[in-house]
Amino acid sequence: MGKIKLLKLYTVGDLAKALGVEKHHAEYIIRKMGVEPVGRAGGYRLFDLKAQRAIGKGLEKVKARRQKRSEAWMRKKLRLAQRRRNRLLG
């Protein structure tokens, strides 16, 4: 008889815990990137390791974009403060 290969499957909550993020962050990436579950069990969506890696990469992209936006916002805030200061001292 041949051996049956069992897949290790994860729920959204399991993935979020493994990636160290809140569940709604993982759900956002799943929706945004269109990650499809490999199966379902009792209403739970089940994902494999390939999906976990894809979600992890998506979370990294969001984090990088957020960091870039934050830095741009700080530069803008500093420029405005310098203009106000120059007008007052002017």
C-alpha cells in the first residue's frame, strides 16, 4: 500500500499567530492578494505553507509602504515647521 501524504493546514488565526500579527491584518492580505484556501472545514478556510509565505511577503510590502509614507509625512511636517519658523524670525 502507498503512503498517504498529509498536508499541514492552517486557519487564518493560526497564520496570524505564526506571523506575529493580528488576525485582521492577515485577513486583509488574503483579500488584497487573492490568496485562495486549499480547503475548508466547518466554515474555516484552510491554508498551506505556500499561502503562509505569500501572506508574510504581503505583510512585509505593507510595512515597507507604511514606513515610506511615514517618513514622507515627517519630512513634510519638518518643512512646514521650518517655513513657520522662518516667517516668524523673518
